[in-house]
Amino acid sequence: MIDCSSSEDKIKDAAKRVFILKGFSGCTSREIARESGMNVALVNYYFRSKDKLFQIIFQAVLEEFMLSMYSVFSSDASLKDKIRILIEREYDFISKNPEIPGFIINELSRENKESSEVVELLNKISASGVMKQAEAAQQIGEMRKIDIIGISLLVTSNCQYPFIAKSLLQKMHGLSDKDYFEYLETHKKNVTEMILTFLFPNPTVN
Amino acid sequence: MIDCSSSEDKIKDAAKRVFILKGFSGCTSREIARESGMNVALVNYYFRSKDKLFQIIFQAVLEEFMLSMYSVFSSDASLKDKIRILIEREYDFISKNPEIPGFIINELSRENKESSEVVELLNKISASGVMKQAEAAQQIGEMRKIDIIGISLLVTSNCQYPFIAKSLLQKMHGLSDKDYFEYLETHKKNVTEMILTFLFPNPTVN
DNA sequence: GTATGTTTTAAACAAGTGTTTAAATAAAGT
DNA sequence: ACTTTATTTAAACACTTGTTTAAAACATAC
């Protein structure tokens, strides 16, 4: 298997892997260079500094992550289905990229860096009309009265935490990687039922 | 306000603050020395190395954190009350130490360090008889059939995540520290109700 | 007082950090 | 062909890292 991508891309790919795994202050420029099979000087030749390279990676990862969550809102499914799908999507995405939530959260709190992506997501969501959908469902008593913050907190808590705290949970219960990820499939079902019956205690339709 | 504690304690206190805030690889020995008002050499005079100092701090923090969660299990309250109190306790403890869960999780996954405290907690919990309490409640159909991993995942997800992801959530919704922590008080009530009605769908007593 | 053991300091150490330089190589343009 | 531009490299730069050294300051004994 030969990597025939450009040197710039090789560095970018390696940087993404290393940054996500160890964080900005947990790795060195030389480590990224080594991981990409390139020279240290090349990293700075293409990206000017470790910091600049990190910003590029971080913004890309953030956008990828946000987009995977957002796309569900623009569909025309029912509110209940949207949340059901949202949970499903988050679990799937994070299963494939288990370290990304922790990476984003850690680096976002490292320094108070502003990220347009973070703010823009909320605008996109409110523009999708899902808020009005929620208001309507709450009006007729189908849905519990709870704001968007509460809903997203419930979903993200139960979807992201099991992956963020993987190391802790694994050590506590002595589970292998395989066992742990298998268990999370069961947990996903629990979480889905718990959140949906909490948000929609009086199902009128569906 | 004069700090009249010993130099060793001053270093330990500063190290705890700095390590929790920035992580092991996010800070330097000189930063800890400066923060404690001491000399760099003194840090190594008392603790031999940055690594040794970190281990001491980490184990202490881990024990403090685990103990605050565990103590509820040894009471003679009903199972439902134990979980209710557990959520209350976790929220209270983490409100006062918001960075500790993230600190523990991050440092635990940094290297595969074994921590006896993590394993011991489970032994203490099973020794407290709460497992049998759960089995009994599940036998009579009062409690949903779910194992200890699932329960602790539900509780910790909904209690710890809101603090771990504070930076992300705050930026998304544009909340000040005060607003955010206020909101979490409301969220705690939601979480408590959600988890309890999920775990105990058919209340027989209480 | 001197002597002894402990605590504190400034200075130094080697290794590692991000970054830059200047020369070597390759590619493209004429 | 030659010139110009872009890529790659080894080496160096200045600075920070964790750690150690050796001497100073302090305390407590005799």
C-alpha cells in the first residue's frame, strides 16, 4: 500500500492523527514529521508553524463533526424521528471517530479560542425550522417543555460521554475494546428509549 | 491572607491547581514552582521529578473523586433514593470541582497507567450490597433490567458531561459562566427525573 | 560560640522544543 | 541548452524543558 498523496497532504493527515490522539501540547512538530515520513522543516515550509497547522486541522475536524450532527435537522422527518436519527447518527459517527469529541472539547477549553463553526451551527439549526417544530409539539402537549439547550445536552451527554470516558469505564469494569464497543450498542438502545420517552411522555402520533 | 503552610504543601497545592487546569503535558515544572512561589529546584527536592509529583496529585484527586461517589452506596436508603442521592452528590461535587472529571479522564487515557483506585471502587460498591438490592428490585419488576455498567454510564454521562463540555456548550449558546451554571441546576432536575423514571417505570413503593 | 543536618537558592546541565537558514535537488518555463 | 521556480534536506539557531549541582541560608543541637 503506497501513499501517493502530496507531501502537504501527508503532513496534514499525520498531523490530524497525532493532534487528535495526543492534543496540541501532547505532541511535537518532529513527531508529526516522523509520522508523515517527512522532514521537520517541511512541516513549517507548508504550514509556517505548529500553531497554524493546528488551527487548520482543528477547524476541519470541528466542521466535520458539526456537519455530521446538523444534517439531520434539514430533513422533513417528524421531530421525534429527528431526535431518534440524531442519536443514531452521533453514535455512528463517534463510533468511527471515538477521540474526536474529547479532542474538540479539550482544545476548545485550552485557550479561549473563538470558533465561528461552533456559533454558526446554532444559526443553521434555528434556520432549519426545528425550533418551531418543537414549539408546536409542546403546544399540543406531545412534547415536554424544554429548550434547545436542554435537548442537545441530553443527546450529547448520552452519546459522547461513553466514548470520552472510555478509558475510565474500561478500567473500572475491566472490559476489552471489543467488549466495550459491543456494550455501547446495547447502551445506545437504552439511551434512545430513555430520551424519547422523557421528551415525549404523551405520544399522540407515531 | 498569608499562606503559612509548609513549602512542600505549597508546591503540592499549586501542582494540583496547575495539573488539573492544564494537564500533565500542558504545564511545566517552572510553572508549578512559580505558582507556588517556590524555586524550581525545590519541586524536585521534595518530589524528585515532575512525573512523581504528578502521580501523587493524580492518585489523590482520583481517590477524592471516587470516594465522593461511593459513600452513598453504603447507606441504608432505598435503591431509588440511592440513585437520586448519587446524582445529587455528583452534581454538587463536580459543581465545586468542574475540571476534575475531564482531568481524570484525559490523564487516564494519556498513557495506559493502572490505577488501583479505579478498580477498588467497583469492589467496594459490590461489597455494599447495592447489587443485590438491584436484583431484588428487578425481580419484582419495580426496576428495569439493566446491569451496573449501564446504570453508572447513565448517571455519569448526564452528570459529568455538562461540566466536561462546558467550553463547547458555552460557545454554542453564548452563555456566561453564571448563566451556564444556573442552567445546569435546571438540567439536574431534568436528568434526575429522566433517569429515575427510566430505571423505575413501575413504582411499587415510594 | 562551633558543628550538624535541613532547607533554599542561583546556576548549570544535557536533551528537546519550535523555527530558520542555506544549500541541494527536482520541476517547470524559456 | 539555461534560468527560474518550487520542493526537500541537513544543520543550525535561540529558547525551553526536566533535572542536577554546589554553595548559601537556616535551624537545631551541643
